[in-house]
Amino acid sequence: MGVKDFFVKKLIQSKLKGIPQEQQDAIIALVTENPELFEKIGKEIQQKTKEGKGEQVAAMEVLRKYQGEIQKAMMKR
């Protein structure tokens, strides 16, 4: 595991407190296997929050936009 993967894992774990470890591991694997997609999602969420939207609203909008791509990535696993 590279340094970047380590920090990605720690960041995700900090955001997923209260979620079972098995589900956390699945999400971490999905993100580390598809970093470009999740980097793009993160940047769009960040842009929407800078435009004044709440973080949850921005995340829901962006995740809805990329729902198909996320589902495809999950099916590959």
C-alpha cells in the first residue's frame, strides 16, 4: 500500500464512522480502484460548496449525476 492509498483509507475511515468494517472496506476498495472517478466527484462537490450549497446537498447532486458510473464500478468488483 502506497502512502497515497494509506491517506485515502484513513480519510474514508474518518468519514464512515459507525458503518460496519466490511462496508468500509468495500468503499475503500471501490475508491482506490477508481481514483479518477472519485477525484472528479470530490472536485465537483467542492465546487458546489464554494458556490454556496451545503455539503450534503452538493454531495447528493453530484453523486446522483455519477450514479451510473459508480454502479458500473461496483459491478466490476
